Amino acid sequence: MIRIITACAAALCLALPARADELQEASKLLKAGQHQQALERVNKALAAKPRDPQARFLKGLIFTEQGKAKEAIEIFTKLTQDYPELPEPYNNLAVIYAGQGHYDKARAALEQSIRTHPSYATAYENLGDVYAKLASQAYNKALQIDSSNTGAQNKLSLVRELVGGPAPAPVAAAKEPAKEPAKEPAVVAQKGPEKSDQPAEKPAPAADPAAEILKAVNGWAQAWSKKDADAYLSYYAKDFDPPGRQSRADWEKSRRSRIAAPKSISVGIGSPKVTLQGNDSARVAFRQTYRSDVFKGTSNKILVLVKADGRWQIREEKGG
Amino acid sequence: MKRLALALLLFACAGLARAAATPEDRLSAVFAAIESNRLDTALFRVEALIRDYPNFRLAHLVRGDLLLARSRPLQTFGNVVKTVPQDRVEGLREEALARLRALRERPSEDRLPRYVLQLHPGQKHVLLVDSRRSRLYVFANQGGRPRLIADYYVTLGKNGIEKTRQGDQKTPVGVYHVTGNLPRSKLTDFYGAGAFPINYPNEWDKRLGRNGHGIWLHGVPADVYSRPPRASDGCIVLANPDLESIGRHVQVGLTPVIIADEVEWSDAAALEAERSSLAAALEQWRADWASRDTERYLAHYSRRFASGKQDYAGWAAHKRKVNGAKRWIKVGVSSVAMFRYPRERDFVVVAFEQDYRSDGLSNVMKKRQYWIREDGRWKILYEGGA
């Protein structure tokens, strides 16, 4: 099982020693248009970790920018094969195909991207453009019009960040969710647990733990959306295990910078499903919709919460 | 497991249905899916259709709409940009309407075309064109009565119907028959799967001074599946598979091709009444001829009669001379076919085999007469060899 950490994965990758600097540097060089130098850095990183998805993704981007479509297609295709759950490589494949006028291939890739991530907004927007392009081709065939004069520039967006990036290092097996030994019934709770007619419902925690848990999850998402890093971090338990081999301090630092970077962030919780595991542990699976001024993405997420000091806190966070 | 088996069964049924469905049926299924707001199904169906018929331009137009609809709301059917030639879009829209309307307005079993009063036993089929509907109906001869067995979308003249002049790019209206069979090998690609010329201008056209020639039923070039409803120079154009289907029924020299503005439909009882009244008139004409009572015989002819250069007076004088000299005449009439002429009032084309015997001369010939109703009785307006 590949662990997917939405949004923070890139940060964790960058935080890793040895490789992180290379990729960060490569990314900067790419942004500065220094493709060759960027490529050298990425290759260096790949020499150490040939399968690393972040590095491969970046290499694909560099080739795309360099106009080396064939090489870029090869890399992104391989990524879709190795990590079929990631929508970004599909999206970028589609952008390249569309640039070549292969709208049918672009459509297939984007539809695949949406199939893995049904509310992946970038792919939807791109797909809309590809459909319009395909429609115009179909009309040209219908009306026998030479299509050479209708070659309007396509405005598909290339995704520049692998947000739903798989964690490079396998996480200690102990942290894998225990297979529920005896299936407890899943409690499905509605989103938006605050009821206005019950302003302070403090004395009923035992009555509906699911509502309480969801309240915590929603609070976490709201803090993230407000870019309130302190509040956001306060939702994590003391024994939260940061992804990878980061220290808690490093992880918090990278989270703070990730939360501070965009001008705006909006995080939505979709179809949450709460599974209680005993009295003070619960697993919440949901679709996370992340939207900032620089990136939009949706992924599955699982939070494992524990009740400590009378509060539900996050002990584990992973893509599912 | 059960679900899987069911899915396979459904798939098999769909496969069977597809084998029998014409491209037009399949296009109709696409529109059915659109109407029930199953756009994904519609797109799936139209893409399958295009795979099988890549030159079906109308299908491409529909696919364009379905794809565009995923991107933004459509303004119209055939939502192409305004800069493309609008007449081409219009042609495809008209084709769509014609095809769908024809499928939805198929005549019911008990309706019969008013034009086919009687078929003779040798005529296996009759072709009937409804110009308004851009449709050609194929009727089989079932005991002298027509039975609808197939119908096809057709393209007619750019400028519509009622051809009168050479080059007017109109399709004639009238009762014709197939006069030839030109195979694909003898034609350019423009005519597609083959061609069946018809006898425009017929005697009636000539009498009215109509001219022009070369009205054919023919196929389409390889790069299209079909053409818009009004696009030919007057010919009746069918998709190549449709022309091939019709070709299996056509008998050169025999198969009637009736071209109407909008087909009038009738019922068996009304048609039988009309047929028997004409059959009685024809029989009376035969009997009066054989009786050698020339005046009774001539009373069957209209004063406006004409045949070639001969008018009524010339015809009457000739018949009085010939009939008066005979001691006996026997006239046999067989293989009678009768077709009401579209557009004309009480006007019937009667064709038959005539077996004439007398003390002087005997001969067997194919004859064609035009009968009109004049002063309450059927009279002959034209008569000649066929």
C-alpha cells in the first residue's frame, strides 16, 4: 500500500536530507527557465533514488518545458503506470497530447485522471477545453472544413506540483492501520455538525462521539482554510507521527511554510465516514478538496483520531 | 455472478440488435439517449456509429454537439461557430430532421399510397418517393396490392421538385419506371454503388413541353455516407448500402418509380373502389373495341386526346377507317397495372399487355394509356406503345 499524503507530501519530500535540496534547487532552476541545470539536479536526485515520483514528475515537467514531448510523455506515462492513483501525471500527459493535437488521447488521459480523482478540478477544466476542441474537430468533419485555420491555441493547464505525492519511504509497518479485527459498524455522520438550535452541546460527548469527531475534523479543515497554522497544528496529537523520518519540529516548520505560502486556501471535507475503534479511537475517511490560488486538487484521506485530554486529536494522517 | 451473467446476456442482445440496426436506426438511438438526458450513452453510441460509418457527417455533427455540451451549454443543434458556411450546417440539420421525422411518422400498416391502384403480377416491387419527407418507400407486390417493406432517406434536387426544364436542378413529379441498370464499374465515384435511370421525360411530360434528361436513382461518392435532403441536380440519391438494397428489387423496364410531392395515403376500401371503377372502364373500352361499334369505342376517348402527332380528330378518322373494314376483332387485355398520377387530378396511368386479333392483322404489344375523369366518366387522354 502506497501512502499518499495530500498537500504536505511535497513538503516532506523536500525536507528529506540529501535529496530535498536537489529537487528544491531543480524546481527553482526550472522556474527560472534554466532547464539544463534543472535537469542535471534532477538526474542527480534520481541517481540516488531512481523511482522517486517527485523527481520523475519534475523531470517530466522539464522535458515538457523544453518541448521534448516524446521524452515527457514517456516519463508521465510510466508514472501513471507506477502510481495510477495520482491524477497529476495523467493531467500533464493530456496537456502534452493536446499540444500535439491528439485530443482523443488527451481526453482518455483526463478521463482517467478524473476516474481516479472524481473531483479533480484541474482535470475537469482541461477536459472541458479538450471536449470543445474535439467538438470543433467533429464539426469540421461534419462540414468538411479544412481544420488548419481553426487551430486556436489550447489553454490547458499543466500541473506543476505533484501534490498527492506518494511518500518516498515506506512507513513503519506498525503505523499501518490495523485491519479491523471485528468489523465495527461504520457510523456515517452528516457534514456540518453544528446545529444552530443547540448552541452549546457540551454535556453530550458520549451520546454521539461521531458528531464530536466530525466537529474536530471540520475544525481542523477550517483552521487550515483560515491559514491559521497554530490552530491547525493544535489538532495534531502529541504523539502524531510525522510522515517520513522527519522530526516533529521539522514537520511543523514545513507545514507552517506550506500554509503561509498561498494567498488563499480552502479545504473541504466530502462524504466523511467515521469508524469508531473502541471508545477513544476513530478512523475518519473522506474526500478532501484542497483549493488554493495556485493549486486545486481532490484526494481521499484518512485521519486516525484519538481522544486525549478530552479532545479528539489527529494521530495519523494519510491518503487512502 | 448472477449479475455478470445478466450483463453478458444484455451485451449479447445489444450485439444482435446492432447487427440488424441501420445507421439511421442507430442515429435515432443516439437522439433517444439525448432526449432521455443520457448524454454519455448518446456519445458512446454516436462514437460507435462513427467507427462503423466514418463518413456519416451528420453523426460527426451530433458528436460535436455532445462533446461541446460537456464543455459549455449549447445554443442550437449543430452548434458550430458562425464563421463556417451556414448552408452546410443547415443541410445537415435538415437531414437530421428528415431522418428522424421519417422514423417517427412511418405509415401504419393499414395505410396505402393512393397512387398504387393495381400492380401486375410480374411487377415484384414499386418505389415511391415522398419529396417532403425525403423518403423512398419500397413496396412489395402482394397479390396486386402494395405492402411496405422498407424505406430510405433520399436526397433530391437542389431546387426542389416539379422539374420542367433542363438544368433547373429539380426532381420530376410523376409516374416513371426504371429503364436501365448501370453498375458501379461503369460509373465514376460520384454515383457510388450504381445507378438506375428512369424514363423522364415521359409522354405526359413531353406533352407539357417539359425537357431535360438523365434523371437517375444513384448512390453517393466514397467520401460521404449521405448527402443533405436538397443537394442533387434532380436525381434521387441514396446511401450506397441503401441503393444496393433497392438494386436487389429493381426490374429494368418493369419497376415503377412514383415521385410525389407529399404522398397521399388511403385505405384498402377506397383504393378498391377506385380500382374497380377504372377496371370497369377499361373492360368496357376493350369490349366496345371488339364489338366494332366505332362510335361507342371512340366515346372512351377525350376530345383532348393526343398521341404523338395525332390529335382526337386524326385518331377518330383513322379508327373509323380501320375498324369499319374488319369482319371480326378480338382484344385481350392482361397484366394490367394502374397508377394514379401524383399532383394531377383524377389522372391514372394504365399499362397492360394487349393481344389484338382480327381478320386482317394480329399483334401483341405492351400498351400505356393515360385516363382522366371527364364529365363524370373515365376517358383516355393518351394511348401508345410502352
